[in-house]
Amino acid sequence: MTQLKTNVVVQEVGLRDGLQSVSQVMPTEAKKAWISAAHQAGVRHMELASFVPPKLLPQMADATEVVAHALTLPSLVVTALVPNLRGAENALKAGVHRIVAPISVSEKHSLANVRKTPDAMIEEFARIRQLRDSEPAWSSVTLVGGLSTVFGCTFQGYVPETDVLRVVLATIEAGADVVALGDTTGHATPSHVGRLLDRLLPLAQGKVNSLHFHDTRGMALANTVVALDHGIREFDASLAGIGGCPNAPGATGNVATEDLVYMLQAMGYETGIDLPNLLKIRDTLTDALPEASLYGYIARQGILDGSLPMQLSARGVQ
Amino acid sequence: MTQLKTNVVVQEVGLRDGLQSVSQVMPTEAKKAWISAAHQAGVRHMELASFVPPKLLPQMADATEVVAHALTLPSLVVTALVPNLRGAENALKAGVHRIVAPISVSEKHSLANVRKTPDAMIEEFARIRQLRDSEPAWSSVTLVGGLSTVFGCTFQGYVPETDVLRVVLATIEAGADVVALGDTTGHATPSHVGRLLDRLLPLAQGKVNSLHFHDTRGMALANTVVALDHGIREFDASLAGIGGCPNAPGATGNVATEDLVYMLQAMGYETGIDLPNLLKIRDTLTDALPEASLYGYIARQGILDGSLPMQLSARGVQ
């Protein structure tokens, strides 16, 4: 008599993508409290640190300590971003479950973000793969190619789909277990998402199953609907929509986790996340980062009275 | 060598649905300026007045004068809302092209909004149809059944789909030329929209082709994508997202016209609307209604550099 529901992974990236563009450094204890509270609310995937030189990004100076805390929480899949081989080594030593390396399709963004061309970054990615494979203890670590500026670039403008296809295939060739597609700058629109996935998925060997939308122009949820229709089952989001990209002027934060979870649950997808508990974590952000802008519709409007979305949800999958 | 693009009608309803929940009365001259500027920007469908007793809604006391102004603008389809037979007579005498009568699926909302049950309102609707048919000069006026609380109701909560089907069919039976489906309170989610249209469209004799979303919980654009997939080609929207519903507590405004037009154009649909000119009209609102909250992503972020959305648009329909 079990009811089958489709699981969708919502990965909280606020601690990485969100905080990296917040100038005020969040105290380590507040980060730990956020992680614990998110875990308590049912979040099981978090990208929560960057292994970068502290001088470049003081916000991430506590990456090792933050990861160590996250690893104490049962069933939490811990992901860290690494811009290069050295960062990958540090992340692997810290014990993360997944490392994601950013590979920009746009050359201008790539140079601004990691000081390498896309091709040079793919070469670095291959070296990261070799590093992971060099140590048996790391064999279960998932290597994610985190493609950025997939749908457009603030510097370059239009990003040709053929460039995206080329970088995806080269990233797979270089050893990616998973390729995530990032709309770093909020350029994506529903038809663009659908068109790209139509072309890409038949070639991607099942490795493209994660999307990352910024809500710069309000399109993130509409884009998500199209991606769901194409079978994508993992999405990044940032609590209260905080963040942006320090190297993509004008880009605002990721889609708000609360709004994404609300929509997914109302559509009958199982996220495992308790929305009222998730909403309470906003207070942690407000306390620790009083200057940061918080976004989100559900936080403003509240969840619908009673269990209406859940009723709809159950009906939606019958 | 002409390129075929699919036309989508965007009906500006800010002057009616938006203003009816703004306490500050907008001066008639400002309304006229808004209408002219919208027409200048390419808007060709506007619902711009309610023919209700001025005592009940002072904001709409100038309905006849506003309609008279709108009728001077070439190719502008002028729609007014009428809550009863008397309002319909006044609207018809004023010369509107379309009259829309609100029929709530939720009985509680119906009683609050028009002081009639849904069935009693459908009877009134049939009388409005008789009135229109009684005068040859009015034979070209389109009669729209504007269904509200189709996806939920702040008073009643869940609105059963069988109730929606019953009211749609009864409204058609009572003489509607068009039935518009309104998410008065921002309850709709993408799967709900899809499920309802799947059930409804095969029964609706081609008369359901207009949807009306409020963006209370940020779902309006995602819902629009699903409706487009189902062949819906007319959508209501409100400049700067102003408005709500005075008889539906907690409902915020319609989806912002600017954001809807941006998405549609980026998806390759032809709206005929010039987005930069549309955005300029926000200044009219700010000047005339300094206390009203203005919303919208595109106004905040700007249109993308160059003609990127248009390029994508063209590519989307090849």
C-alpha cells in the first residue's frame, strides 16, 4: 500500500554560492547552526564550502571546520567547490563526499572566475580526477563538473549551445561522474532550457542530472518546470535566495530553497524537506548576516492554510 | 520568407484588478496617460474599469470616462468588469468591446465578492447575455465569464476540480463566448494547472483560452509555461504586479506584465509589446500612486544587454 512518489534532490548551496557573494563573513558557529538546522529540516545534500585560498575569499577560510561539522550529521551528502587541484586535495583530505569544480562555458567568465580558459580548466579537471583515483580511500568521492554560464554570460552575452555541448562532452571525457548545468547569471528562459536539454541529454551518457538556476529575472521556477519535464531530478537552491556570483556583475542569488521546495511538494515530488522547519532557518541568516538581502515568496506569504499543497500533491501522483 | 510566430495576447488588467485593491484613488488623467502609454507600447488588450456603484469602489467611479478615452485608441480591445446586469448595461452603453462578469467557483468568495452564490451569479450571467443579445448594436460585444478562485480560495481552501468543471460548463451554457480561469488568490501550482486543463479543455468547446494568475507565491510564470504547453494563448497581467483582491485576504497582485512579456518574448512568442516602453510606464504609477508597492524582476534587473532574448526567441521558433 505504499504510495510511490518521485524523489527530487534539492541541494542547499547557500553556504557556498550564497555566502561567497556576501561581503560580511558569517561566523563559523552560525554556519554550523545553519547546517544542523537544515539537516534537521530534512535537507540531505549541501554544497557548503569552497576550498580556495582564504586571502581570495575570507568567507570560506573555515572550509575544513565547516566540512568536519557537516560530516557528523547522518546521511548528509557533503559537497565542496574546488577551483583547482590544490583545492581538490584539501577537500578530499577533509573528507567530502562530492567535489565540484567550476567550468565556465564562457571564456571571459572562466578567466574572471578561475583565471583559466575553459579548456585549461578541463585539463585541471582531468588532473583532479587522477588525484581522486590515486587514493583508494577517495574512490567513493563523486566528481562533479559544475558548468557555469551555460545559458548566457554577463560578460560575453549569448553563449552558443554548441559551446555548451562541447564543454559538457569534454568534461565527461575528462572524468566527470556528474555534470551540473549552471545558469550563473540568470539568463535562462524556459524555452532555452528545453531546447538545450533536448539536444544535450541524448549525448550526455546519463551524467547530466543536476541544474542550478539563479532567479535574477524571475525565471527560475518556470525553468525548473521544464527541467522536471525533461527528467532532471536534482536542483540547487539557496536559503532565502541569498547570493549571486562575485564574478558575474548583476547576477542575484539562486532560487530560494523555500520556494523551490514549496513548488516541488505541491507538484507531488518528494524532497524529504519539512518546509516550516526550513523557513525557521531564515532567522539564523538574519541574526548572523543582518545586512544581507533575503528573498522568497513563501516566507512572505506563508504556507497555505492547512495541508492544501499536500492534498494537491497526493492527487497529483495518483 | 515570413517567419511565423505564435501570437500570445497579454491583457493588461492593472487598471481594474490592480487598482481595485489600491486604496489611493488614481486620478482619471493618470489612468488615461497609462492607457495611452500602454497602447503606445503595443498593448492591445486592456481590462480597465469596473462598472460598479461608486460608493462601493470609488477607484472605479470614472469608468465611463476611462472607457471613452480607451475607445479613441486604434485597435485597442477594451474590456470592463461588470458584477451584475446593471453594470453590464452601463458598460454596453459606454461602448466596451468585451464585458467580463466574475463568477467565483468558491461559494464563500462569491458571496463576499458579488453577494451572490455561484449559481445565482450564473443566472445573472444568463440575463447579461440576454441583454447583450437584445440590441443589435451590441451583437459584436464579447461576453467573458471570468471564473475566480479556480485553483483555491483563501476562505474555502481547496476548490474541488469537479466544482470548476461544473461552473465552467454552466457558464458556457449560460451564454459565455469566452471563459477565463482566474487564480484569484495565488493558490495555483504547475501540476494543478496542467491537471485541470487536461480535464477541462476537452469539455470546454474551445471557449477556455484565457488564464489569470496572481503571483502570490511566485508560481505565476511557472504556471504560465504549463498553460502555454496546453495551448492557452491569452494571459492577464498587471503592470508592476500591483493589486490583489479586496475580498481575498493575503492575495497579492497579478503577475507583473513586464516579467510575463519578457518571458513570452524570450520563448519566441509574439506579444506585439515593446518592453522598454512598457517599463517606462512604471513612472506613471509611481507618480500617481506613491504609496503603492511595485513589483517585478525585469524592472529591477533590466533587460538583457543587446538583443539576446530576441535572438533566443528567433532561434526558439525555427
